[in-house]
Amino acid sequence: MSRHHWFSFFAIVLGAITLSGATVPAAQAQFVLEPLRAVLDEDTREAEFTILNTADRLLQVNVSMLDLEATLEGYRPAAPAHRAAISAAPWLTLYPATLSLEPGARQKIRVRLRARSSQAIGHERRTHLYVEAGPPRAGIRKVSDTGIGLDLSVGVSVPVLVRPASIAAPASVVSTEGAIRFAETTLVRAEDGSILLSSLLAPAHDGLASKKAPQRSVYGAVCVAGPSLPAPACLQNIALYPDAPGRRVSVDLKTEALFPGTYHLTYKGRAEDAGQTLAAEDFRIK
């Protein structure tokens, strides 16, 4: 799973399966993983993640590194040729790789930058911490006189970025006006009647690849504000990476009608990019 929202992330398998007339509820392999992103450099050489077992059963947890390349929609497994260019895994260690969690228990997972300088990486690199959790023995179990339960493992991945000192400072964020833009912005109606704003975040012209804009990702929230919205409607945890042509976003405006007037679409920086307006666009409803 690669669409991340921090805040807390619940990895939950929901649903039901029918087997020989019995109802089989899906496994309640539930956990919370936080935070959903980490940035390492020469000054910050270790990231600490916490996993919390919110299920009522023992969870067996396996932790590994996974290389994913960025796409317009999110991530996909990195092709071998691409992996060599983007992977931060050779520069990282993690501990522990396996653990068991009793109900309600929590455990720290640490990712560290190796002793050699991050400067050797030359440019921003990324790997994903992949956490898979489930019961020690996956399978079908009886949960009542008329039902059986199906235990499944579930996994989530969160990005870990490594940056050389040349682009590690917050001041190196893309600050040139027009370096990132919104494109292909449209309004669509969802099945439940609410209005969604769909847009493409993309580098403008040479954008992120320009000399004024270092080769590093930016991170923030896409928000829409306007006359029909008592508070801005926001989509959090949106990253734009140099290895992707852009990022498609869809913001639920949580309304079925828009009043006439001017609406403001912004990409606001978060974390190390806080305080930056990374992209902005206005549109008018007549």
C-alpha cells in the first residue's frame, strides 16, 4: 500500500468471504505505523518508527526495505535499471527485522544511515520501509458456532529519503515561483454525489530539474478553498519526486454544489517544506 496519510495509519483488512454457507470475516490484523515518512542526511542519521498492535491477537511482524519508483498515481515496484538510480537501501540499516507484538504492545523500528558520508550518494535517494504484520499462523479458525475467521497478513510501506548535504537544508527547497504547476484541473462528481477536484502536479517546463530547483522531492498538502467550503478541503501527504513526471491528485470537496466565485487551489509545503507555497492556481465558478 502506498497512499499514505499521517496522522495514524490503520492497516486493516475488511470484508467477508462465504465458504460452504459459513460467513468468514476477514482477519483483524490491525496495526498503527508512525510516522509515514522520514528524511535522513548528515545531521539526521537515524529515523525511529513505532508500530502499535491494535488487534486482539498476537502479531508477527516482518520488516524489510523495498524499492518503489514514483508514478503519476503513487508508486510501483522499481525496475532493475531504475532501482540502481534511486535506491537508498545500500546506505541504510534497519533493526529489528522481525518482532512479535502482543495486543496493545508497541515497538520501535530504527533505520540508520551507514557510517560513510551521505555525500557519496550524489543526489536524493529513496527506499521504502516495508512492514508486514499478521498472526503467527495464517489460516481459517472458528469464531462462533456459525462462522469461521480468515487470518491474513497485511503490509504497508513508508518512504525513507536520504539526501546529500548539498540539498539537505530547508532553504534548498524549490522556491522559484512557477517551478511547480497545476495542470489538467477538472471537477468531477463522485458516485455519492460529492464533487471532486482532480489535477496534475507537475514541474513547470524544466521545473525540478532546473539549476534553480535542486534535484530533491517536495512534500505537502493540496488544498482547495472557496465560497462553498467552510474550511479548506485538503489532501495530505503528497510528495512530488524528481523520478516521476508528476503526481495526480483528487481532493474531495465534501459538497454537492459549488457557489459562484473564485476558488484557490494550492500545494502547501509540510515538514521541511513548511511555510512554502509550492504551487497555486485559481479557478472561477460562474
